[in-house]
Amino acid sequence: MDGVWGTFRAMKQSIKRWGAVLLFVCGLSAAWSQSEGGTCSDFLFDLQDVRFEAIEASWATGGAWELRIKQPLDHANPEAGSFYQRVYVTEFDPSGPTVMVTEGYDRGRNYPSELASAIGANQVIVEHRFYGASVPDSLDYTYLNIEQAAQDLHRIRTVLGGYFTGPWVASGISKGGQTTIFYRYFFPEDVAASVPYVAPVNLALEDERIYEFLNGVGTRKCRKDIAAIQRRILTDYDASLVRLKWHAKGQGLHFNYLTVEEAFEYAVLEYPFSFWQWGADCGDIPEADVPLDDILDHFLEVSGLAFFSDDGMEDYASHYYQCAVEYGYYGYETGPFEGLLRALPMSPHPSAIFTPNHMEVPYDGGALAQTVYDWVETNGDEFIYINGALDTWSATAMPPNADRDALYYFLEGQSHGTARIRNMNDEQRTEVKEALERWLGAPVVGSLAE
């Protein structure tokens, strides 16, 4: 069997106990020196509390592995329990730079991240605790907080740094980019640089900077066209809802966490946020007086009901908990829809947070986010912030600060999914390359070098 943890290759080099290979033992530590000439598989096999298997990665020159690393639920109290965290390791040159991809959610596969490819680096992808395969048997959300997640990353960085001895860079996208920023706050010496993509730092449960952005982004005509679509759908409420119920039935969507009426209204309120986040084209917005079916076809492409269905609530349960307790988030302005909402209140503004099982979660008042924000403003050197000028989440991105040795990009015409190094102009790419080489003390050998 090719997929046995530890791999048969490692079996040949291992001791045997009771006629079988010991796949993992206790405690994350190993005496190791690259001068001994061992392979990454040798190094991984010598680690304790690590399960691993070799996986295919056609882009890698040194191989790739999927790991399960045993982590304490509470790093300050290991007796509280443990879980296994999923990690992907891809090797090129163990003495060269390594990019740690700080995922904000689950990660079901290995892939070449843009930054690792850009600088020609080894790569370590870390699935976030309480997502995907990195979920404890007892889903106690008490242990899902920013500091524990940062401790996870630090532990992995410390252990794998025994093999990947070059400078490390942390990078993540969206919520993963938030993770990059918070990780740097807790462990500033772990990495030589941090590259968060499209990463917000929200300072309230209803961060009103989102409203300011939505009321000013794009052209006045485009914003008016967006509002007209919302009003048309809500004005033709019954006819819209009937059509959308049939759509939901065809998609197998269910609504128990929210009623279908609540989900419908949330989706309408979400429409401008999603429109700008994902870079929809203002030229594709239909006139508000065209047949309703044409309006709803466009609406479903941009927003739609699936995000607010039971599956959506389940998929993002851990995320919503984190937003409710520490991350903060956003809400929906209702003023323009007086008399049109039936299921949701006009005031207070409906929140975009849907906690697991409607649990009451005490918010920290934005204390940690503000502390990190202030720390980054004062100490946040060796950062590259990559944001899209059209992306709604750029509203709460870290603002440019001329006092820091950092780069800030709000790429024109780019959104949440396209604000990337590959879409920078030549001058910007050169600036990124030179900054990374200066901070890493090593030449960039990936696509940025071309």
C-alpha cells in the first residue's frame, strides 16, 4: 500500500518493534544535522508525534509529504488534550528559503503557492486548527483562538526548521492572510518576512469601514445600478422568492439555521459586498426593468442562497465563531430598504456572523485586533501587503505607513481572487523581488527572477 503513514521507504531505515514499524512516538523532537546527509524522509521519520506519507508533487524537485502533527489543544496546558494537524511539506533546497502558508480554513490538498513559486522556495502548508482534518474529537471552541493558532504555527516552524534551515517567510490569503499577521505579532522572530494577501484586520463586530468602502467604490452609476438590482428583487419579493425556492430545491439546499426568507434577504443584502469582493463587471449588471428571471440569473452568479444555507453554516461554523469572539466582521446597512425587508430587522443592522448552533459568544471588544493593529503600525517591518483596490476587504486592510520598512499594494482593477504578484506591473514585481532579497539575505530564484 503506497499510502501507509511513514511509507515503506522509511520502513527500511527504521527499527522494528513487535514485528511492525513504529510509525510515531511521543514528543515533537529529534536530534538532527543536515551534515549527516539524511533525506527529508529520514528527518520526518525521526520526529516524534508525526505521521507522514509521501505524496505526488510534479513541481517539486525534492519530494513532498502530507503530515499529521500532534498538537496540544491548549499550548499552555498540554494535559487538556490534543489533536492532529494536517501539514503539507514540499522540498526544493532545505538550505534555501521556506514559505509557510498559513491557511485560514481547511486545506484538502497540496499545491504550489504563488509566493513559493515566485521565490523558488520550499513550502510548508498548515491547515488551521478546527478545520478540515485538523479537528479534535471534542469540538470545544474554547480552544479555537488566535493565540493557540499562532502557537500551532510556531511549533511547526520550530520543528521543521531543524531540516529547512534557510530563512522562513509566512504568507496566507484572506483569512489565511489574517493568520499571517497575527502569527507575526505573537512570534516576530519566526520569519524574516510576512506576505499577507487580501487580509483584513477588522476592529469591530460591525466594522463600519466596510460601509464607507461600499458607498465610495467604483463609479456612482455602478453603485446606483447595484442598489437598483437589490430594490427590484425585494420589490418583487414574492415572485423572486418563489423562483429562488425552486432554485434552492434544484441545488439541494436546506434552510433550518435560517429560514428561507431570512436567507433570501441576507443574500440580497450581501450582493454589493460579493460584487466588489470578487470583481464582478459593472457592464454585466442588467437594467432594473428587464424580466425578473434575467435579474435573478445575474444575482445568483454574484451572491445567491447557497452561502446562507445549512451547508454554508456548517462549512463556516468555526470561522463565524472566530469572528464573533476575536476577529470581528461586518454587517449590512438596511436604510435603503425601508419597508422592503420582512424577515430581517432594520435595526440593529443584520450581522454577517452566524455562530454555531446560534451560540452566544462573548466578543473581546476588538481588543486583540486593535493591539495587533497598533503593534504592526509601530513594529511591522518586512511586510508585503497585497490587496485589490476593488476588493471589499481592502476596506479593513492595514493602511500604508511610510515609517515602516514594508510594501503596501492596492492593485488597481484587482479583487479578492486576482490581487496577486502575477497581476502586478513590472515595476511592482521588481520592488517585491528586491525587498524579499534584502530581507531574506538570499537571491530570489523563482518566477520573480525571470
